[in-house]
Amino acid sequence: MEIKRYFTTFTHLVLILLPVDKDASLPKLMQPGEDGDRVRAKVYTNPFYVRVALSIFPFLHRRCLLEF
């Protein structure tokens, strides 16, 4: 159950908090190459995503889900 929370942080949460602009879409997010890299960089540096992820990470860390 808790491992699902870890994967949710990096998959579902990214899709839910996609920036609202014409370049951010699921196909572009999954696309290899420069265009995909640009969208992924925009998504993972989105201030709202960063704020939410940073609030979830302590929870995951306390449950040792960030130790591989």
C-alpha cells in the first residue's frame, strides 16, 4: 500500500498538476527526445508540483520508501 504512495508522487501527481499551457500534454510528457525533456523539465520544476512533492516526501521518508 505505501509503495503505491511513492509511485503516485511521481506518476499520478505529475498528471494531475500538469501546467496549464499548450505545450503540456500526456503525449508530449511521454515523448522521447528534446521535446519530451522540455515538457518533463517544466512539469517537475512547476512550483505547485514541487511544493506538493516536498510536503509528501517526509511522509515517504519516515516509512523508508525512499531507500532503495
